[in-house]
Amino acid sequence: SVNENANINDTVITINASFQYPSQYYFIKESVPNIFTIDPNTGVVRVASNLNHDIVPVYTMTVVAIWSVDPTRNSSTLLTIYIRAVNKYRPQCMSISNPTIPDTTAVGSTVLQLSCTDADTGLNGAIV
């Protein structure tokens, strides 16, 4: 998984084929093109575009490794990358009242009411 605020070129994972000789790596059937890149020589998968958990929370793609000695020998695996949501927005609160609190106010009395919203989704948008 990778945070949705990851920087372009951040490393996500390294794919490693266990061929005896060097391999070449590439993606096929990406769910969304150009979101991630893979170095054909090292298998390092990097972020190539801005990520947004609210729009696409998971990407699935097929990675193929080709044996450099015999390109007809290859292997593939399914790579799933989960995008972790981050808290992007601060809660916005608006006071509904502007109280004057007398000295005689009983303990436990309500003295202020707030109305708050948060543009984040899921747990990051929960206001407790």
C-alpha cells in the first residue's frame, strides 16, 4: 500500500523474479495507465502520478518478468496496490451560539453548541 499523498517517483515495491540470469519487467493490463511505472531492469515500482484514495482506492495490474537469456521464458504475477487515505482537510466548525456563562451555571450544563463538517471521507472525516 502507499499513502495517497506520496510524491512522484516514490518507491512502492520492488518486484524480484528468481531467474538465474537478469530479467526484464513490465506491466500489462493496468487498471489506470501511467499511475505507476516499473523499472525494466530493477523491478522497482514507483508512483508516476498523483493518487487520490477517494477516487481510486486500489489499483490492480499484471507484472511480467522475462528471462533475458530466453525471452520465451517468462512469469507473471498480479500486483495490487492499495491507496491509503490521509487526513487532507481540517474540520470546519461554526459556532451556533455565543454564550455568556453566568457564575451560577450548573456543572454539566451545555454552554456552547458547534456545528462541524469535514471534507475527508471515511475515518478521516469522522468528527468525534
